[in-house]
Amino acid sequence: MKALMIHHKLKKYFLAAMCMFLFTLIGCSKSTDTNKTLETKIMESDIIQSTVLIVKEQYETNDASVTSKTYAYGFSGGIIKKEGHRYFVLTAYHPIEHVTEENLFILLWDEPRYNDLPREQKNGISRYYESKPKARIEYTSVKYDLAIISFESTHTLPVLEISDTQAKFNDEIATISNPKDQVRNQLTFGKITSKFPVPFGDDKDDEQYDIIEHSAYISEGSSGSILINQELKVIGINL
């Protein structure tokens, strides 16, 4: 923790998040449980309005040295702080690991991907995404696979509350994410399935970090999405 270099305005918020997010979460790839009680709580709250979809604009060059602009289907995040019209989003680091020329655009909770628009509303994918707020990368942590990005919006959006307790084995949880080729703000349920944190990493990692596992459904596009407990507080983000 003491090796982290954090902008002073974000430091107390990020450190509070890091204390809780020391164990990032990873879910399963199959649809699992339902939880009507937790679902009702979520639907009666404004939590879903605190979630965003983050779309990357990227440039690809083919064998003929022709460069084209493309847009990924996006990854997820949750708003954890607001300063004026600027919102701060907690998400995963790995989707933005190689961001150089790319831009990051924010779709609010009720805004569809371009491909989901009715045909009569499609007037150019670049025009659509470039009309959305651009994100600014505020901080990244490779070790914990976490990032904070921010964007400006005149919309009034709620801010998520971060839990001050760790997730425990068998806790009932829900996740709100944006899997590829599925509906926005997909709500799935499960339980914490790890009795203890387990190391996670790959060949490029200098060191592995601890995660805990859960049984709620997540898929490609769910990276960075929030995991919430029965008190509707954020207890982790998804890998």
C-alpha cells in the first residue's frame, strides 16, 4: 500500500477503496442463482444509475498499412465519487492497460451501445460515441487490477457507497455488468464461494494478488463491474 502514488484529491477515496478491494472478485461463466429479495432492493434503489459502460475507440492497421477506427463493445464500472460535474468511476485496470491512442467514452446506465440503436437512429458510429463524455484516466494499479477514471456530465447521477467490511464465504451478492452481446445493466446473483482468498495472476505478472470467487454470472464485458451485498454497498469489482 505504501508504494501507491495517488493524486492527493483522490488519495483518501482510493485508499478506502483499496482497503476493501484488496480482494478483487472473479465470477463464474454460467447463469446461476436468483435472489428475489435482493433483486427487489436493487430495483427499488437507484444503484443501477451509478453504473456506466466504458467504450474504447482504437485504431487498427492491417497488412496493407491501412488504419481504421474501431469501437470495442466496452467494459463496466461504477461511480464512487462526485466533484461538481465530474464523476469518478472505479473499474478494472486490464481493459485500459494498452490505451495509448485510444479514447475512452462513457455511456450512462440508460444509453445503449451503437449496435443496439434502432436503424433510424444510426447515423455513424464515430459520431455517436464522440457525442458522449470522454473519460480521463486518474489512477491505475497494476498490482490490484484497479483503475479510477473520471468524466464530466450535467446529469445528476447517484454515487455508490463502498462497504467497510470484507466479503465473506457464503455471503449473498449481486453484480451489475454489461456482458458482450447481452442487455445493458445485466443483474445476476450468487454467493461468495471462496473460504479464503486465492492467488491470481498470469505469466506476465511480477507477483500474484489475492482474489475471492463468487458464483454470479459474468462474461466478457463484465470487467470492472460492481459487486454489491445485501446492504446495497459495493464489496468488490469483477475481473
